[in-house]
Amino acid sequence: MMGTRGPLVVLVSGGGPVSLTFSLNLAMMMGERVKIIIYEARWFVDERGNVRWQDKQQKKTRRNQVVILQDHVIQQFPENIQKGLFKTIDERVWPTSRNISIREVEDRLFELLEPFTASGQVELICEQLDEQSKHLVEGNFDVLVGADGSNSFVRRYCNIQMISEGIEYACGVGYDVPEDISPSDQTLHQALNCILSASQTRYMVSSSLSCQGYLYIRLGKNEYEALRQCLQKVQNRDEPLDLPNRTKWPQSPILSIIREGLKFFNINEKFISRIAPIEINVRHASVVIRELRSEINLKEPKKVLAFLVGDAAMNVHFWPGRGMNSGMKAAMALARNIQRSYIANILPHRQENHSSLPFLDFLDYESFMARLRAREQQGRSLRILASPIDLTLKGVPINPYPNYSYEEHREQLKKKLIDTREEFQGLPDWPHKTRSVTDTELEDVFNRIDWHTVTKLALANAWPTREMNGVEVLVEDMFPINQRSCLSLPKSAHKKHLTRQPTIASRRRFRILWIDGDTINESTQELIATIRASPEFVDLSSMLAQGSVQSYSSSVNILNKLDVFPTTISALNWIRENRKTIDEPDIRVKVIIRWPLHENKELVDVIRNIRTQVSRVPILVYTNEYEDTQMAFEFPSVIITNTTNDLYEFVGINQETQWDDDCAMSQEEQTPVKVVEVTHSKPGKNGRPKVCLVGIDIFTGNRYEDIRLAADKIQVPHIIKQDYLTSEKDINTTT
């Protein structure tokens, strides 16, 4: 006789705002009928056994970007979530919305989830979900949810392709203004921030209480590349950013753009804490639902459904907060769809423990996501893509001499500011009714910025707010629910907390096996060289020859390696011979197949052979013969592509996080250095030679001469530190 079915087990990858929104809504609607397991590597278990976000004490940086949560999204939350989300700060800046930092959203939602974790209804695992994760290996779950961002593991695992609509570039300048400052350093009122932001499409500020937030700058392609080169030259993780320092940050066209933006919004350079290039890739998943077949028990194969939400399903980043708004709506829609399907299909048959959620029940979720994509991408993001900032920049004169009328552009920009002010202050739901923006405040703008910036802002289009307006996609329209049916707290909230050992998830290290055939063409050689030269990969071969490197050890977590094999057999032999390395807990193997291999084998046979040695290993097939490789999609975690972006993302050197490597305020952390040269002097009095090292900071590219390991902030992987007798002088840094 079949036993009574236990709770529906939902496995969630990612623990950000979208994941927490989904988990809270589902837990409150289904109660003890659901068990939710969330994987998130940014959490850790403290000495008291509590799960917390990693922060400065753990050498991590929390996300402080300020987002704009729309009222129509907030109102679809259960009432207690609405109250809990804004209990610390409740600030209205733009009409029908509230400003709040991502960190605050994460903290408040995490706090609201605590009663459910205390009861055991929600389990938090401080690791990144991957092919070797316990729950994925054992298959003891019913639903898989990818809420793990734009570089989604779940999306890759399910073989779901991304479709790009276009790319733009930007810069994020983070600032944090303290409370006790002089009047001259005061930032602008939020009302004026809104007017300045909406009057043009070059600069925009999104802040909390006008004190902490980001200045966003739209950049042309050339400006973006110039910014990246600039940051590579000057960034140093052992020093404060110190933007006012003209020696460290000499004047250049790209820095002038940043400084003029700060002047436009009256933000003092000394309060800048971060500068980051941003690649805005407007893209979406081809599908957001996939049915997976688990064959762990071959006698009773099990089908599970996998879903994508948030940035894993769709990227919209042109207006801060829109991505989170659409992600939260998707999370609520999916939670309601799961509850509805459970009530209709599983609840009446709880005595049958093999029942599962049917795929066809979720066509409404797929339809909801299509409508949401049309609203947010076609209705908002693509309207900005259609008016690139590059076209504006081409119309700006190089100098203020003949044929240039400063007064004409000044009046043009002034009119735009006044028109925006009148439009906003006439809105019935304008949040700043008691704070009018004066003509003097608008005039002061021209005293802060130079003629060149005036021209750029005068020629730049205003934000197309009217075109972006329209009917919003509401969860309630497709998935109506009685909010009274939501539980405020789990019934067993008194249950004792789980006992946990203090732990922080170790960083994964990748061993990439590239199978290419006997002859490697020139373009492939360049790809391999690019990967090996990236900061995430360290070539130790030259140092091994000099005997200066320790044996491969799991204690060092910054090393990825790529090995190239001419045949599948040679790769399989390597796997058999290096089983001990592969089985290390922080090692993750990935395989790249350059197809065709000309081995007289079908691709599916090659994949089967590889996975008999390393089960569930992720595989990327790099090929132009897309139609001939479709049979490989019968396997999970297989990517078929001919684009280098997919390849780089797969090996981990292009994470598609939108935010590239940046300059940030110093945190007390080690600087990982790749050693590029090792020389030995004659033996000293103790009979041992001195060792001279030359290294490169793997994050910044800075070159370090004569490394002194006594400086604790330098970390050189795999070197035996006691073998060093280095000089006492400070490290000299050149670029």
C-alpha cells in the first residue's frame, strides 16, 4: 500500500529578493504542505548557528544599489510582508513608488522568513547550487526554481537559451554621504534629483534619503571601453578610492564625464565609494518552464518541473528597480500557480506519493511571463535602446569656438528642466507637494557644470516617461487570491532552531577539460589563450619547472585550470588518473567539446561516455553545426552554442552580472597575486637562497615588483612562504 505523500519539496537556487519573495509567498499560502530548500552562497552560519548575510567582516560587499519598488507590486504582497518590508524606511521619491536599497529589501524579507526557518518549513543552505549539490544528486524534490540571477545555474542546467534584444553601456558611481556634514556638502533634495534625472538621458540618480545611492551614467561603447581601461590603471584594493586625488585619478575625458555628473547633482567627490562599468544586456530566456526527467530510480522515473524567475528569466536594467519589480511579480505569480496546481492535482490524491505537478497547469505562468516581457522590454527597455546615447554625442562640438552658441544650448536645457518641473509638480501623486523646486535651484545647475556638459544634456533626449507609461501587468489579473487565506506565521513557530556549525561556503574551483581534436585551428587557440590569460585562471607550469610551487591543494581557492585534449579517450584517461583531484569538495569539472571531433562517434555517445566517468558534469558543445547536435538536448546541463560570450560565461570569466570589476573603497582583505617570474639568488648564511618574486594582482592587473610576503595583504597561491627571505622595502606598484 502506498504511504501518505509528504509535503511538496521545492528546491530554490539563489537567495536574493526574488527568491525570498517567492519563498515567503509560497510558504504563507501552503503552510506545512510545502517544504522549501534555498541554496545561497552569500549566506554563512555564524558562531550562534544563525544563517546571516556575509558582510565586511567576511570580506564581502553587500548590494547597496537603491531600487524603485512600484506601488502596484507592493500592493500584491500579503499585508504583513508590506508592513515588514518598509518598517525601517518608507520613502516616496517618484510617484506611485518607494525608494529602498537592495540590502534593505534582502534584510527585511530575510527577517520575515525567520519564523518559517525556525519551524523547519524553510531550510537555508549556505552553498551555491550546482550539479554535485546533495539535493540535486539525490533527486529528492518536486520543483526546481532558478532565482539565481542573469548567470543562472538552473537555466544552464535545463538547457534554456537566452535571446538578446540589444546591449547598452553605463557606469554606476556609488556614494555615501554622512549625516554630520557642512551645508556646502549637502546633496540635493529628492524633488530636484527627480527633475534633473528625468530631463535628459545621460545622468540619473537613484538614492535613499539623498544620502546613499548611485549616480548612473549612460555611456557610448567607446566611453565604456575607456572607463574599463581607466579603472584597470588606477584601481588598487589596498587603498581608498579617493576620487579627488588628481595624481591617482588624473583628468581624462571619461573621468570628466563622471565628475560632471557628480557636479550636476551636487555630489562631492570625496563621498564616492565605488565606480563600476555596467553592461546592460536586454535579454530573456526562450522558455521559463522545463520538464526534467529524473532517472535516479529507473523503476519509477520521476518528472519534476523547473522554473525561471527574476534575472534568470529576463534582464531589464534601464530604470533602476524595474528588474526587481518584474522579478517580484514573477515570483508571486509562480507561487500562486504552484499552489493552484497543488490544490487541483495533488491535494485530492495525497495517498499517492508518486503524483506530481502537471506541465500543462503552468501554461498560465508562461503566458504571464510573455506579457511581463512585452511590458518591460518592448514597452520600456527597447524604447531606450532605440535612442542610443552615441547619437547624441555625435552632435556635440569639440570646442566652444565659432559656430557654437552656448546661450542657445543653455536656454534649451533650462526649458527642459522647467518643463519637467511643471509636469511633475502638477501630478496629483507627486510626493513632494510641500517642497517646490525654485528657478534659483535650476539656475544653480549651470554654475556647477561646464559648457560641454550643458551641450550634451541639452541635446540628450528626455526620458520617454509618457511612452513608458501604460497598463501594468498584474499578478492579480491572472492569479487572483484571497489574501485572508495567507498564513501570517507557521503553526509550529515555537520549534527549536536547528543546530548548525559555523561555516562559510568555500569558493568553487573549476577544472575545464577542452576536447578539440588533433588539430586546433587558430581561432580556437586564441580562445584558449584568452581564457588562460584571464584573472580567474593561473598558469603554474613555469613555476612547477622551478620547483617553487606546492602540490595542488584545496586550501587555495583562487585557481581555475584549463586542460586541452585531442580525443575523448585522452580526456577520459585523465579523469581516471586524477580521480582524487576531481573528488575534492571544492573542485567542479566542466567539459567543452569543439564539435565535430571526427572520431566517428555521435555527440550523444561522447556525452554518455564522459558522464559515465563524471556524472552530471556540465558540458558545452562549441559548434556551428547547431542542427546536427540537437539530440544532445536530451541530457540536462548541456549547452550548444557558437558564441564566445556563452563560452566565457561557461568557464566563469564573463559572469554576466551586469556590473563589471570596479573601483571600491578599501576593505581589509588579501590581494591575490599571480606570480609571473621567480628568480633565486646565491645561498645565504643559512644555506638557503633568497627568492625574488614578480607578480600581477589577478583583480586589477597591477604589477608587483619584489613581493614582500611579510605584508599580510599579499596572498600568493601555492607558494611555500617559509622558503622566502625577501627584502624589507615596500612593494613597488607599476602599471
